[in-house]
Amino acid sequence: MNNINRIVDEFLELVQIDSVSGKERQIADLLIKKLKDLGLEVKEDEAGKKVGGEAGNIIGRLPGTGAGPVLVLCAHMDTVQPGCGVQPVVEDSLIHSSGNTILGADDKAGIVAILEVLRLVRQNNIEHGGLEVAFTIWEEGGLFGAKNLDYNLISAPVGFVLDSNGQPGTIVTRAPSQDHIGAVIRGRAAHAGINPEDGINAIQVAAYAIAQMKVGRIDHETTSNIGIISGGKAVNIVPDSVTIEGEARSLSTEKRLLQTAQMCYAIEEAAKKYGAVADVLTETLYPDYDLAVDSLPVRIAAEAARNLGLESHLVETGGGSDANIFNSKGIATAVIGIGMKKVHTTEEYIKTADLVMNARYLFEIIKVAQKITG
Ligand code: ZN
Ligand code: CA
């Protein structure tokens, strides 16, 4: 395909627009214009207002011209830090940052693939059952865009999120749910040298609680972590307050609930043992999903990969994405690999060949979806 320059140029254009989470106005405006120029009907939802971001999710629609299910193609507009002032460097067959920032292939490589496939569909008059585009805000650190998306604007029963670091052909069929666990342990302050027996050491309570927990890799489907602990004012004061924060994840809802309960129990029992008080708060950040091998998105993505001679890999992941939320809203959605590498680091890079392949692969997905039934 001779579109390589067009694809690379658009990628370089997008990564040079600052769009760290919550600051997506500039890129949103550009993408609204690009989608309109490609003939889509474009709307922006209220998600930004709800979460305190600059822009809402951008939803585009192209009415169907043929058979097959409506497909929603999704990529997120935001990046992690350090993501401002990205200076991309094209070197041989790959693109990386100058080394002071991330590159932002996560997830602008996904956006570029979607824009390019819309161009290909238009230029080649390819029939399809309807295409919807969701460019989401604030995916990093909370999936806030997808969680607050106006799902009335999406009619597709099938979706593809272009946001995995696997090679094109990688299809993520399972992803975990995640709980956040936060606890404040209140002991009693006392002078450490004069009357320590009047105190209740909240740090000791927290330490005991954490020592009783299972953390790390729990089993092949489940992980947990205590990631933050803070408290204490001075070495000569028995500390009266400690905050602990952690998480539990599992591909199995039941196991995640069990793991979270075990961690909460450890905190409450430790508080009881020492006469302290624990306020424990848990929140499920996102649900898990598990797509069957014969579900529409997996069948379509696998057949499209085969048609292009790509190895198709069905994989599980340990991380959440917009697809977790889409699936919970009844849109059967797979995450697909786009070849981005070392994401969330200043060494992030992507091969230009993968930028091209991503668009070809999406093009094939649209063609396969046309013929699929059931
Ligand atoms: Zn991403
Ligand atoms: Ca990411």
C-alpha cells in the first residue's frame, strides 16, 4: 500500500498535539474536523463536564451501505505523562520520542488506524453495515471517558478497541475486573517516651493487617497489591492514623470479591486485635469481561487476521481498558493489538509497518463483518 506517508504524517501530527488526560480539547477539535471531512455525523457527549475534563467523548457515525452488524471502533485521545511537547523521531522503520516524553502511540496509533480505514472505505466505496467511531477521553488512570459515555449515541452491537501492545492479530478476549481498597486506621496518639502505654500505634496495626494479607500473584487469574501506605507525624509520637490503599484484580468476579473481602477482613481483624478503629472503603473500578471464541468480535477479528496472513492470538490481559466498560454496556467488544511498544515509558515506540498494518487489518475487519451472519 502506498498510503504509508499519509499514515505516518497523520501519526506525527497527532502525537505532537498535547493531550494528557483531562486536557483533550485541542485533539478533540482536530478529530471532530477530520471525522466531518470524512463524511461522518459527529457528536460530542457530556463526559468532560462530568469528570472535569476539557472535552467530551467524540462519537462519529457513518450510516450503513450494506449488510453486517454496525461496528464501533474505539481509541482513546488522552495520554499519560510525561506527554507534553512530544518530538517524534522517525528512524529507519520505527518512530520513537526524543527521549524526554512518551511517544503517545498509546493510543494515537489506534486513532490513526481508524481515520485511515474511514478514508479507505470512502475511497474504495466499500459496503458496510454501519460504522461508529468512539474517540474517548481520560482512559488512562480510570476509564472515565468510557464510564461517562452517552451510550444512546452508539447503536453498534459489536466493537473493537485499538489499545493493546500486542502485534496486529492479537485479540484480547478476557480482561480482569478491579477493586480499589482504601482504609484509614485510627489508633491513639501518645508521647512515645513518657506514656506510650496510652497510645495505640496505627502503623503497627497497619503492618499487622498487611502481613496477614495475601498480596501479589494470588493465582493464574488473580492479583492484589498494597500500593500506598502513609501516616505518622514524628518519631516521638505514637501514630494515631494511617492510610492504606491497594487493589485486587481477577479475571473471575468471584475470586476478585473473595480477595477484596480477605483484605478488608485482615484490616478489621488487626484493628480489633489492637483496639483501633478501621474505616474501610472498597470500590469496583471496572467489571471483567470474557468473550467466547465464537462471539462476533472474536470471529470477525480472527478471520480478518487469517485473511491477511497474520498469526491470530487470543489472549488474556491483566489490565482494564475501554472494552471492559463497553462489554458491560452490552456491546461485545474485543481489544486488538496495534504494535505499540514500551508504552507509558519515555522509550515508547512503534514500527511504521505496524501503523500501516493496523489500517489494513481494520479494513479487513470491516470487509469480513459484511459477510458475517449470526
Ligand atoms: Zn491505551
Ligand atoms: Ca495506556
